[in-house]
Amino acid sequence: ILVDVKGRALSYRRTIRPQRLHTRLVHLNTLSCATFFRRSVVERGLIFEPRWKAIGDAVWVDRLLSAGVRTATLAEPLAVFTMTGENLSEAHRGPGKEHDQWAAEAGFPPRWMIKPVILHHRLRKWLAGAYWRRNLEYHIYTRSSPDRRVAFRESSVGAGWPRQRNS
């Protein structure tokens, strides 16, 4: 669940399992705040590479998938991410220098594959019900209530990438 700085829902981002082509050519479709992994991943040396700033999570997930790490998704939201307007991911929309460098180093597939990969990804999301509007109930700590969770009930929350609400 993506929320504004006051804790109000902006979007419900139901995820599907990431795929390498989509992650490489388009973007990582999972949010790092909702990613959990087993200790064995770290024990295998599959750790986050700190040289990547804006795309580090995509590079890491690509590496996990390349190494054959199995992934799964849960149908219920487990994480809330606050969109402050200063998030690193918001400041680095689009390919950017890092993505171009990664593409050069990793030998990405040809760019003509982008549209078919996006279409395939959207079909998978549609089949998983990721585009449905949802009624949500969640309890989170907020800036105005750092010691006690605040209950929120939101109706008909969409799945699109949110635009900031005017507070």
C-alpha cells in the first residue's frame, strides 16, 4: 500500500512475480519495502551491490532470478510505503545513467522487445487481479502518531502509480 505523508492510501500495488526481461527492459515491478527473503540468499553471497543507488533493487532481483532463487507473492498486503516526494525512486524515473550502465555491462536484449514485454507483463497483472480497485483497512504509525498505530479505512483504492495528494 502506498500512502501520502499523512498515511492516506494513494495506491494498492498488487504485485506479481518479477521476470528478468521486464526487470531489465522496463522496471522492477516489486517494491523493496515489501520484499522478504531467506537467510540462505545472503549465505549464497547474493547480496545488494551498494554501487547502484537508484536501480540497486532491480539489479539485485535480476541477480536472484539469474541464480535460480524461487520467488512467490502473497495475496495480502504486508507493507506500507510512504510517498514523500523525496523518494530516491521518484527522483530517478526513466532509464537514467545507472540503467544505461547496467544494460551495457549485462548485455540486455534488444530494445524492440520492450513493448511485447510490457504487454505480457500487463496481461499477467490483469490475470492476477492486480488492476482491481480495493477497499482497504490498515493500521500504521504516522508522523503525528509515532507511538500508536492509526487506523485507516479507504474505499475504492486504485492500482496506478500515485500522484501526490495536496495535503
